[in-house]
Amino acid sequence: MENKIINKFFRYTSQNIIGMIGISCYILADTFFVSNGLGADGLTALNIALPMYSFVHGLGLMTGIGGGTVYSISRVRSKETAEKVFTASLALTLIFSAIFMFIGTFFSGHISNLLGAEGNIFYMTKTYMQTLLTFAPAFMLNNLFLCFIRNDGAPSLTMAAMLLGSISNIILDYIFIFPLDMGIFGAAAATGVSPIISLVILSSFMIKKKNTFHLRKCKIPFKLIYNILSSGLPSFVTELSSGIVMIVFNMIILNIAGNIGVAAYGIVANISLVIISIFTGLSQGIQPLISDFYGKNNIDAVNKIFRYASITVLAMSIVIYAVIFFECDVIVNIFNSEKNIALKQLGETGLKFYFTSTLFAGMNIITSIYFTSTESPLPAHIISLLRGFIFIIPVTFLMSFLFKMTGVYFSFPLSEFLVCTIGTVMYIKKRRHTV
């Protein structure tokens, strides 16, 4: 039994980690090609617009992971309820994506102004944001089907879809920005096309009729919608917090170090997206397993899965920080095509301080998904809200006031450490209660 659990754990987590790295490379590829094609101004504009991607991705994960979690638990008990879950999740995804398209069409300029974009950077920010939000349905539907197909026992297909989508983004980024000279619009368009390619690959699962989830003509009870949104809220807030952190950091950094400071933070933020995606992939890998074992009342297996995940987070954190610490100059130079000295110095300092958060952030993400997958949404909500709003905003303002740019960079690990301490206490209490 032990070997079977370990094999399942590595099968699901490894494939989801690889796949999520692929998705995170959507934006990382944009950052690389924009910084090399459009310089520091393009990098600044991209970083100002990025929070909107976090919101779209987060809501897609909320309906996807929330629906997938409730579906995985429900199908053990009732096929009819499970199909209602998928129907409700799809409806919510379409509603949310339509709202984002509306916002992108009519309010991209206003949002760019509010986020501090001016002059040439304003037009670049508006263009990127407007184009990205036009593709909101593709991003959100991709997240939905990735989660449901993964919960339906096909992690290999979801990994392939995510990776091929990412590879297509890298290829299209190069073609649109350099040979076709489409500027920042080309970067956003390349990113928007990528989830469409992923959806085409995922559609083979339905075409071959391997799926056990189907649409059902039915009245959807409010309680079911609440359960889906409640289960997915921690995943949404995890992504939302990335957007909130970017907005707060951008505004503070603009006052401390100007556009070059924002460009330097853009490098840090984009590397952060990749690293957070690794832990998000790990959490998405353990979610179907924990939900399934919990639905079968196999608490011992649930605890083993969480233990394996914790050990994995520790090992990954050590490796990730070692690479960042010793290779920070190489990482910054990749995105510093103009060889700007100030950008280099600010970027290297940021990488070294910011990513002391790696272990704490990883543990917060998997602890939150553990609570979500065991029908304990309140602790998951607490962790998510502490990470996304309650700690990070006041800590950032305080640390930036005391230590300027160094304080800004160190506010994230300090916040994650405080949340991790609280999350660990809640986990120990639940563990004692379920033993």
C-alpha cells in the first residue's frame, strides 16, 4: 500500500509540476522577448499589466480546482451530483470570462492609469492588458478542463497540453515580436493563443469519450455553487495575492526607484511566477489524491500524501534558492539587454532577498490545498487571506518605510513566514482532531 501511494504521488505531482512550469512560462517568455525587443520601458509596462493575468488565472483556478475538488469527492457518492458540479463550474467560468472581456474592452486605459503607467509606458500597458483580457475565456476554460481531466485520472494528458501550449507561446513570441515587429501586442497575442492550443489537445479526451464528467440539464442549487467557490477560493487568493503584491510593490517602487526599479522588480516577479507555479503544480498534483482518499475515509493515506509533499517542498526550496543565490547575475543579465547598471544591481539584490521566502510560500500553498481537499475551507481561507491581504500590504509599507528597496524585497518572505507559522499550528490541530 505504501509503495502504491508513493507511486501515485510522484506520478501526479511530477506531471503537474512540469505542466505548471509550462503555463508560467507564458509570461516568462513574454518577459524575455519584451525585454530584449522593447527594452526597460517594455519590461516596466509588462510588469504593470501583469496583475490582471494573475486575476484571470486565479479565477480560472477557483472554478477549476474548486469544481475539481467537489467533483472528486462527489463522484464517490453520487454521479448525478458530480455532473451538476461540472455544469455549474463551466457556467461560472463562462460568466467570469465574459466579465474580464468587458473590462478589457472598455476599462484597460483607466486601469493602466490607476496602476501608475504614464507616457509611452501607458500605451504599451493598455495594449498588453486589453489584448490579454480578450483571451480571458481561453485562459479560464483551459484551467477548468485541466483540473477536471486531471481529477478524471489523466495527468499525463494535462501535462502534455500545458507543455505544448507553453512551447507554442515561446515560438509565437519570437515570431510576433522580431520578424513581424508586432511589439507588445504581439507578446500578448502569443500568450493568448497558447491556451487555445492547450484546449485543442485536451479536447481529445472528450472526443474519445474517456471523460466521466458531462453536462447535465438541471437546476443548480446555490449551495453547490457556494461549495465550488469556497473550495476554489484559496487557489484564487493565492494567485490574487501575486497580483496584489505586484500592484503594491510597483506603486511603492515607483516612488523609491522609478521605472528602473519597477523593471528590476519585474524580473523578480516573473521568476517568482515560475517558482510559485512549481508549488502550485505540486498542490494540484496532491489535490485529487487527498480528495479521493478523504472521500474514502482513508485518513492515513491523506496524511502520508501531505508528508511526502512537505518533504518535496523542503528539497525543492533548498535547490531553488541555491541556484538563485549563486546565479543571480546570470538571471538578471538574461532580461537586461541594455546592460543597465542600476537594473542589474536592483535585480540581483531583489533575487537574493525576495526568494528567502521559497520554503514558507511552498508550505503555505500545500497546507492551503490540504485543508481545501479535506472539506475544511475555513483554515484554507485564513491562510489565503493572510497571504493575500492581511499581512503583505501593511508589512510592505512598514518595511519600505524603514529600509527602502531592501525592505520592499524582504517584506514578502517576512509575510510568508508569519503565515506559515499560523498554518502549521492549524494543521497540527486538525491532525490531532482526525487521528
